Amino acid sequence: EIRIPTEQLVVGDIFVVRPGEKIATDGIVTDGASAVDASMLTGESVPVEVRPGDAVVGATVNAGGRLLVRATRIGADTQLAQMARLVEDAQNGKAQVQRLADRISGIFVPVVIVLSLMTLGAWLLTGHSMVAAFTAAVAVLIIACPCALGLATPTALMVGTGRGAQLGILIKGPQVLESTRQVDTIVLDKTGTVTTGRMSVDSTVTADGENIDELLFVAGALEDGSEHPIARAITLAARADGRSLPRIEGFSNHDGRGVSGVVDGRAVAIGRRTWLEQDWSLVAPENLEVAAHAAEADGKSPVWVAWDGSIRGIVVVSDTVKDTSKEAITAFRTLGLRPILLTGDNVRAAVAVAKQVGIEAADVIAEVLPADKVNAVKDLQSRGYTVAMVGDGVNDAAALAQADLGLAMGTGSDVAIEASDLTLVRGDLRSAADAIRLSRSTLKTIKGNLFWAFAYNVAALPLAALGLLNPLIAGAAMAFSSIFVVTNSLRLRRFTSHATNSDH
């Protein structure tokens, strides 16, 4: 076998990839056939079947048979490296946001010092004693002490982010808060965000006279010999009632077309309809044709099951929608956000999922590559929308970084989490709505703190300048303003999560 260390590969080298191994770099299959799990790059929940002549991408996983691959791109030229550059470019292009407190204090503090000196001069010029003049000037400095202004942002941010952490929402910094205020569009990745990202059996349809339980039992037993995600879903469904599956004999994987073997004395074949018709000369019953067409129209995958010379039924598998996704979409609309579904999956599957959760078909962008996801976000931004993006995979990272607000599922990849502004630890899409609500509430509290601290100083300054405030009273009033700001910020501790409330 050809075993070449990854760091020594050069373009043109041929290397072997066993089942379960990562493909070292971009290349072309020269021998063998298998299912390749490229979900981290394409967003597809089902592995892609490859055979000689097909291109494969580095860092994807061989989910089936042995492959020989000729390297075509290495190092910085690979697709994964290009995606990393996309993330870096998007992050470098994001504007820096200055804290509101810094902007106000930068002007307010020098003005107060000038006012104090003017007060001192005015009292001396009008014939008052030095003691009276200094008392008024000091009162101006004390009453205008920017303690409340200085506390306005960090206290609210500390309480808001702390409460978010309790709810599984991690906010990276104050610049995130300003982004949430302006967001009007939220782009959602499908696989792993709106859906579970795990294949499951949706339904089972039999030919006339066949038993559904027997069909699923036989199919699950044969698929137990395969590592394909669809096979795992069928096997899991067959074991749902606690039955043990029989051993199989003569198991064979047929180049991405299906599998065959002997189960309890039956010669069983499971896979694509075209394979069963062409290689096994089997004819599909009319009722199964109708059921398969309906499943495909909904974006689901029918798996055909045959034994002893007849097609016995189909097992329909799909990537299931999370139970909470529809509720999350409703919450987004309540917040004034337009939800858009963005996915690498096929159009029919994407539209079917969108219909289940309440997203309009016109707001579905399907069959997009990672670079296209970035371009889709850029296109929305160029049309004047302020875009939030929710995703979980490596293939979403660049789009998360490009968006005005990136939200990553904590159950997703580290790259996506690093590229995002907020991380949703629970992996519940409803937490995205909670995160935006919490961020907006925190920003509202910060602005309220700044307004009252500034308004308080503006109202009290003339009284101090006119000598109507004793420095001791001014000091007490200044302390009260700081207490007010802290107390107002602590109200964020009462923020409640809709997701948590619904769960309980």
C-alpha cells in the first residue's frame, strides 16, 4: 500500500485512504469507490458517492471502501485552506465599534474641567471670597464626576453577559450589542442548525402483501454491515423495539449503488431503484413508485429493499427538523427579523424544511458552496440589509465572520464558534432569538445608564456653579447616581429565556 506522510505529499502523488480515514489533501480518485463524508465543507448531511475520476477534498472522511487518490492541490491551495482565508478576510473587513461611554467621556470630562475653572474665575471676578469660589468650583467637579458614566457600560455588560452565560449564551464583547440593534435579516444554515444533522427513518412503505415490521427488520439487519449514515439510521430504527438483528452472510458493498447479502436465508439487496432494476432485473410496484416520488418531492430519500427476486418496499429517510425550530422562526419574526434558509442541500430538501418551520420558499437559498454562502451574505448586505447568520459547521465559518452578527451553535465546529460574535451553547435555535433579545436589552440598559448619568450631571452642574450645592451634598448625589446605574444594570438578572420557559 502507498503510505505517504501528509507533510511529504506533492502534486501527482497517489496515496491510499482506508475506511474511516481523512483524505489528506484535494485530489482525484484513481481506484476504488466509496461514500465520502464532506458535510464539514458542503453542508450535505448525506455522504457523496465517489468513484474513479471523481474529485475529493482534503479533510473529508472516507465513510466506506478503500480509495486510491492522486493529489491535485496541497497546502495553501486546498479548498480547506481557501476557506480559512475567507474567514480571515471577512474578519479583517469588519468595522471596529467604539464604546458609547468612551465617546461621551472623551468630550464630557474636558468640558467639566473648563466649567470648573470658569466657575472659579466668575466667582472671583464678581467679588466673592476665595473660599466661596473654590467651594463652588469643587462642587462642580464633584457633581460632574464621571463615575456613573464610567460604570454605565461595564456594569450592564457584566450583568448581561453573566446572565447570558447562565442561559448558555456567550457574548464576545460590547461591539456585538450594537450589531443586534440594527439587524433586520437572519440567515440560517439548515443542517445542524434548523435540522438535527442526523439521518432518521421517516416512514416505511411496503408492496402489497408485505409486512412493515419484517421489511424494516430485514433492511436493518443488512444495513448493520454498512457505515453509511443512511444505513445507521435504518439499523437504529430496526432496533427500536429492542429486537436483536441476525448475523448476515456474504455482505457486499456495490460502489455506492447499494448493499447485498444473505439475511435468515434470504438474498437481500438494498439501495437505489435504478441499481435494482438494471443489475437485478427487478420491477418496482406502482404503489412504491408513487410513494418514492412523493418522498423525493419532500426532499427525502427513499431506499429500496428487495429479496428473493422481488422489490418488497421502501424505507424513507430524512434529516429531521429540530422540534424547536418552528418556534424559533416565530420568535425571529416577532423581533422584526426576516428569516432566510441558506444551505448546500438540494432545493427540494431545503424548501421542504423551510415549509415545516414557516420560512417562505422565496427565502430559501440552496445548493451553495462555502464561498457562495459568503457571497449570499454580502449580496444581502449590498442591498441594505443588516444580516445576522446562524451556523454550526466549518463550511459556515466564513459566512459567520462576514455577517454583521454571527451566531454559532455550541454543538458545532470550533472554527464556526471562533468566527462568531455569539455562541449558543445549548444548540437550540430558540437560543438565537434569546441571544438577540438579551443583547438588545443589554444595549438598551447601557444607553439608559448613559442617558440618566449624563442628564443628571447636566441638570446638577448649573446648581453647583451657582453655589447652590454644598460639596458634601454634591458628593452624596454623585454616589447616588452611581448606585442608580448599578441597580438599573442589575435588572438584567431578571431576563428570562423563552427556550427555558418552553422546556419547563
